[in-house]
Amino acid sequence: MEMFIMGLTIFVLAIFVGFEIITKIPPTLHTPLMSGSNAISGITLVGAILSSGSQHTMTTTILGVLAVIFATINVVGGFMVTNRMLAMFKKKS
């Protein structure tokens, strides 16, 4: 039970810190930060693949597959948003 409370506390603090950081970022930094978050999502995707392949229990396999799906959606969506934002800075011919 103590590990659960500690994990839940870290999770709630991470949500709070992430929200505070993201709301204070000026719009000019969104593109570089989106690229950085794509790199982090790529690392998450690797961890999700490792988790789903470990096959300790059926629950870990299912959660790992769900993590792979959600991390892939996050990476692809992030690159699409970054590409669209960078296209705004290209000169039109």
C-alpha cells in the first residue's frame, strides 16, 4: 500500500508540474518543445514495446499493448502538428 501511495503522489505532482510548465510557455517556443516531446514519446514507445514483450502476466501484456498504441498515436500526432507548424514559416511560391 505504501508503494501505491508513493506512486500516486509522484503521478499527481507530475501532472501539476507539467500543467504549470506548459501554461507558462510563450507561443514562439511551442514548435521546438513539440519536437522535444516527440523524442520523449519515442522513448515511451520503446519502453511500451519492452513492457508488452515481457509477458509476465496477461495484464502486463494488455497494458503494454495499450501503451504501444497510445504512444504511437502521440508520436505520429506530434510529428503531424510539428510539420504543420513548420509549414507556416515556409515561403509560399
